[in-house]
Amino acid sequence: MLELTILIPLLAGGLIMFVPVQLGRKIMIATGLIHLLLSIATIINGTGPCMSRYFTATPEGLLILLVTSFIFFFISIYAVSYLQETEISSEPIYLGCTMLFLSSMSMVALADHLVVLWIAIEATTLMSAPLIFLHRSRTALEATWKYVMICSVGIALALLGCFLIVLSMDLGGVDVPITFSSLGQVAEQLDPTWLKAGFIFLIIGYGTKMGLAPMHTWLPDAHSEAPSPASALLSGALLNCAFLGVYRGHQLLHQAGLGDFSGNILMSFGLLSMIIAAIFIFDQTGYKRMLAYSSIENMGIIAFGVGVGGLATYGAMLHLIHHSLIKSSLFLSAGNILLGYGSKLIEKTGNMAKLFPKTFTAFFAGFAGISGFPPFGIFISEVLIIMGAFQQGRTLPALIFILALIFIFAGASRLVMKMSFGKFTDDILVEEKLIRVLPSYALLLTSFVLCLWLPDSLYETILSAIATVGGSING
């Protein structure tokens, strides 16, 4: 059954480019619904290997698959109305590439072979690049070119990391399939020096795609220039897929007894990403770029939590879920703002609370949620990460973590207040529609509900995922 999460959107992507646009929109939503039902069934039933030579169902992979599928369904509903308002001439390209993008992300979530995972992550780059260039402007071309070039260099370094891991097998006298599950069973026999070198290249390579600083430079441009539904997918789903590549490498080092080495590197990249976001978010002129730097911050938070280990790892996994939900909601709200004001510049927006009350409610609630305020889940995840850091004796990193959060909130809140309550005297271009607001509310509501009630199957999946890197709710 797991193969269908790859095959169905792949076939739909090939078909959707050759049918009328109206039918294509229905196919996109139907595919998203089927994909979501398959993902939920997989989490509940705990399905085992599929095409086991190259793919398998791991807890962390299934978690990424479910999150991707869930947000994709609501984004696809929003995209139908958004595309009607913008009247993009290349809509069949958007629909087709979105389906292929979903297929490649599903492939990432299920890949077990080192090279197959590399191929799948590279495929996400190729499938998402046309989405960034959809408006065909000069700035969109520049953002797409930067995205493809920087991520391709990063993915090449990740491939070198895979080669170094294979070299550690040869030097350690290990002869097993080149899969993470097989390597994990003989991890202690791998040559530690080359295994460490392999992880360094993996985190630089996949960390580039994940948006970790200082390899993050493609992300603000790409998220800003892509249509808002595509930006939501890039931030809410794509970054998680790249994180999975880093996480699998960290798992392997932990199984080899080198978890402290990889954990310290993850913590360093995580804190650096948060510091860079704190510095640059103060000077942003566009609200989509502001949200992009928030994504860099949150990927840093996840990396930091995984690197700390223990309770913080559980917090990092919760953070991954809630960041995807809330950030996707924010980018959808940003799409409504762009349609209403006709500009991505903060100085050309204002008085949103009065002019677009439904969008304002979703955007402001999303900002509160992404800033770590209750009743949204990021409040819980950040508290768990901070508690985990103190439990592990990481006092100084924990204090830097807290200070970075404060500075980022201070910088972003100034911009959000200007958008929400600042003066605006021009005419609005498009009235807000309920169909373009409901998906944002649904994603925010899901984050709220998961704070109060975490389904047992999802809870067990998270615990199984963090156990492979020494994570535990007991610290």
C-alpha cells in the first residue's frame, strides 16, 4: 500500500497536464485526499516494508509522510481559489509539478537506500523549481536559478557524504546492503573517521536544502517569489524532507556510538541558524521574506533539539509537526494579503484588522503560534527543548537559544503590527473569500487540537522515531 503514496501522485502529475484546467484542479484535490487517507491508514496500521530493497516504513519517515500529506490536502483546496484569482496562464504546469512534487516528497519519506534517498531529495528540487518560476518575472527567474544552483551544489556534497559512508563500510570490512536499516545493525563496525566525515558532508549537503545557516541563502528569495500555495509547501513540507536526510545520518552515528559528535554539530548549525534569522528578520521589507527567515529559525530549532537529545528530541519532533501546520497557514494568509494589497512589501500594507478581518485573524493567530505562544503547539515544543537542554547540562546553548527566540519575536512583531494596525489609504484589489481563509483556520485548529489530544498512534510513532537517536520523554 505504501507504494501508492508515490505512484498515485506520480500518475496524476503526468495526467493533469493534458486535461482541462477545471478537471485538473479536481484531480489535484482528489489525489491529495487519497494520499492523506493512505498516510493515516499507514500510521494507524504500522505497515512494514514496501519494495524492501530500496524502501521501508520507518517511524520518522511515516511522520514526515503524514505531515506532508495533511498540509498538502488543505493547500490544494486553497490553491484552487488562489489560482482562479491570479489567472496564471501556466496553471497546468503548477498542477502537474505540484503532483510530481508530492510524489518525490513521498519517495523521500519512504527511502531506505542511501542513494535512493539522495535521488528523491534531488527530485524534489527539480519538481519544485518550476513552481518558483511560475510568475515568470525577472526576480522569479533569479530566485529559481539561485535555488537550483545552491541546492544542486549542496546535494552534490551530500552524495560525497554517501560515498564516504560506503568507504567506512569497506575500511570496516562490512558487506551489507547500502541501506540505513542494514547499516544501523552493523554501525559499530564502520570506520569511525570516515563515518564522521560522511556525516559532515551529509549535514552540509542536506542542510543546504533544509535551510540551515550559512547555507540558507536560497530560501528567502525562493519562498518570496513562489506563489503562496507553493511557498506553503516549500516551507511546511520540503524542508522536513531535507531534515529527514540529516536525521538518518544522525541515527547512523548514534548507532555507531558517535552520537555526541553529530549532536554537537547539529546544535551548532541550529543555533547559528537562529542567530542569523534574529539578525536579518529586523531589516525585512517583505512579509513573505519575513516568514522565510522564520522558517530558517524553526529549522534551526529542530536541529538544535535533535542535537541536544533526550527530552529535547521529543520537543523537536513536536516542533516539526506544529511548524509545518502553522507556517503553512501563515503562507496561505500571506497569499490572501498579496491578492488584497497587490504587493509583497510591508510598507504597502496596513490596517489589515479592519480591511481583511478573517485573514487578519488567521495571520495574527499564526504569528502568535509561530512565536511560541499558547494555545498552539510550538509553545509546548520550545519549552520541552529548553527543559531538555538544561537536563543535559547545556546551559549556555539553552540561554543563547532563549535570547535568539526573544530577538526574533521582537523583530517580527514590529513588522506584523505595522501590517495589522498601520495606516493604509489606498484601495484594496480583491475582497477576501471564505474558501481562501478556511484552510488556514483548519491548519491552526489542528495545531491547537494536537496540544490537547495527541492520537495514540501518532504519539507512539514519535516515540519510536526519537528512540533511534536516544531520545526519550524521560529526559
